[in-house]
Amino acid sequence: MADKVFELSKSKYCKGIQCPKMLWMDINKPEEAEDNLPESVLTTGTRVGDLARSYFGPYALVNFDFDKTRMVSETEKYMRDGQNVIAEASFLADGLFCAVDILKKTASGYDIIEVKSSTHVSDIYVEDMAFQNYVLTKAGVKVDHVYNMHIDNSYVRQGDLDLQGLFMIEDYTDRAKAKFDEVERNIKDIRKYVNAEEEPEKDIDLCCENPYDCAYRAYCGGHLPEQSVFDIRRLTAARKYSYYHDGIVSFEDVVREKPRLSGPQILQVETAVFHKPDMIDRDGIRDFLEALTYPVYHLDFETYQQAVPEFDGIRPYAQIPFQYSLHIEERDGKIEHREFLAKEGTDPRRALAERLVQDIPDDMCVLAYNMSFERRVIKELAEQFEDLSGKLLAIRDNIHDLMIPFQQQLYYTEAMQGSYSIKYVLPALCPDVPALDYQNLEGVHNGSEAAAAFADMTSHSQEEIKKIRENLLKYCGLDTYAMVKVLEKLREAAGQ
């Protein structure tokens, strides 16, 4: 009995290219999948795709339908009518389906334009375009060119949105068409794989996270020990999988086999295996502390990004600051808290910059965690608002980095797990303190969630907006309060 023909869309084909077991799991064990794609990514893709349709002028849109034959029939009608531009043009051939983002009529055939919200073209996008070329060719369509349209991050918005400036179009005709026979072989191999009745044996490898994180990564990696080579910080994925396939899996394996690692990586592994005592360089910590003057202004920004810039002077995916928290600490331990959160739906930069220069007087000692981020945000604000640049740059020039003692491992404990992120440092220094546990916050637990919450706020009711703002303020406030507590622990370690 012949195998059932497995229907492939372009998204399923790309999954199969990355790892065909993902498709087998989708069919046979979908409950094992973990949701690892943020909603904001989907929203961005939809927004960019909708905008791109107007790039070539008026267009006809093929409406989505679960019955793909209806989408194909609607496409055929538009093509018969001589429509120049068709969005979501849909084709079926040999159990293969694809909806082309933009199909553009030419003198002798059609051009495929694949739209992406990224700022570059990756290898998997080429596979995507090659599949579309294959399906359309099999469906009897003459494909003239295959293009990729993506975001040009050199574009700076000034006034009305300029689609010609926002998007960049690159010709991938030769590469896409050269893969025709390869696509045919891949389709055959993928279909054979997914038709297997028993779960195929497939060891973990780079395909588990490249080009995308697989939703079944935890399932396929369930055999890994609690602490494995994959937990070593700042070790490239390629080397992790190389060591794994060489049989170096657990931390104990690492200690025994001694693969090439940096000093901090060795420290992480050996501290975990041998439960070494805390490493504290009191002299180094004292040197760091002596560079600080009081009052100390603990500062943290929250930013978000727009693929399609909504405000003048913004590039695609620029970091736009919308919030900050400021804990002001006196030498005697007295703490004052100030904060700013922009009004939703507005350009937050000017109001934030004005408040910041009010809240931080000249020549104050400012403390940030990973100060390169705060310094970059302030520098960009100074470039945007010339009248505030002097005060902003003065703040920038007085920033110290609380991350340095941990980055340089002047203070290291096993609980830090090789990380110097404050999300690891804080619980390591202040364990079992509910008020310092980000997981006890409501709605917003990290920077990504904060960015998504602010970006999406205008789509909520006034009551919901009020609650989201409360959650954002609590989250950002904890970031700087955490810095206060970390600095306190450093002073204790230095005997001050």
C-alpha cells in the first residue's frame, strides 16, 4: 500500500528542511510542543506583510480560507482578469501548497516577491523562495524572477512613511531556481520521513536551534543531565553540539575530558561539580566601590522596537526608550524612588529625556547594570534633542557599571550558574526573598514582556491599560531596587 501523500506548505517545507522530525512530532505528538514564538513576532510579521502589499500600487487580495482550493480558484480568477499585483496568490500542485506574499505580473510571466520583517536574507528564506518557485512551476506558472523584500534598517522616517525607503528588494532568482531538483528530492525525503509509523530516531544537533528554536527541543533533549555542556555560558552552539557528539555531555564529563574552555567557563563547571566556596576578591570589590560617590542614582531603562517606525527620526528596530526607574541612594542608606512611564501610543523620547535631566542633576554618580545599554540610549537621545544634549551626555559620562564585579568574577558563587546577568546574580546574593523574585510579579517578568506590553497597550481598554501600567512600573522598579540590594551585598563582602 502506497504511503499517504503528506501535504506540504512552504512553512512545513521549511520545518522539514530544518528537521523533519518536527513535522513527525506535529502529527504524532503535538502535545509535547512548547510555545516558543512570542506573539509580538507574529504581530510584526503581519504588520510588515500588510504594508508591503502596497509597494507596487493597487493589488488584489486572496482571502484566507481553510479550503485551500477556494484560495487557488480566487487566484486563478485574478490571473485570468489580468490583475497586475496579487497578494497571497495561492497555488496547489501534487499536494504542495503555497501562498505567495506578492505575485507581480510581467510581460512574459510572473515575479514572486517574498516579504520578510527581518533586515537581512537568511539561508532558510532562500529555501522558502525555492519551494515557491517549484510549486508555481509545477502548477504551470512561468516564473520570471524571485525576489526577497525585507526591511532596510538604514531608513530613517521623516514625515509620511516611505515604502520605497522602508523596504529593500533583492534578486534571488538564480539561487531559487538552481534548487529546483534539490527541492524535489527534499519533498520526497520529508514525505518518507513523516510517514514513518514509529518515532524516528534523531539525536539533538544544531538543527534544534538553527535557524529557529524547535518547539520540541525539551522533548528531544530530555535525556540530558541536569547540568550539561549546553548550560555552559558563552560557549557557542556549534562547540556545544561538537562536544556533545564527542561524548562530553555532563559537567563531570567536562571535568574529566577537559575540552577547550575559557577561564570563566572552567570556573562555572568546576564550582558546580566540586561545590567550591564562594569566590570573593575583596580588594577588587573595594576598588570598584571607591569609584562611586554618593548619592548613587541607580538607573534602568526599558525600550521597545518598531519594525515599521511610527515616529520621525526613528530607524526600523531602533531601541526606543519608554520608561525608566531611578532609585537614589544616600550614603546613610536613605532611598528615594523616581520613575517615568510614557503615555501609551505616543513618541516617548522627548518626554522621557526632559524628565531624566530633571531627575538627575549635573555631576551625579549614576549606576547601571550593563551600562553600555543605558549609555547608548542616552547618546541617541542626545543626538535627537540638541537642546538637551549637554545634560544628557553629562549623565552618560558619569555612569558606572554594577555588572563589572560579576563580569570580572570578583564575586562568584555556584548559584550564579556562570552568568553575570542580574536575573542570576540577584537570587544568588539574596536567595528566598519573595519581594526580589521576578516570578512573583504580575504580567511583566522580563524586558521582552515589558516591551511587548507597552507596544500593544493601545489595543486594550482603559481599565486594562491602567493595570498594564502598574505592572510595568513594578517590573522596572524592581530592576533598580535589585541594584540597590546587589550594591549592599558588595559593600558587605568588602567589609564596608
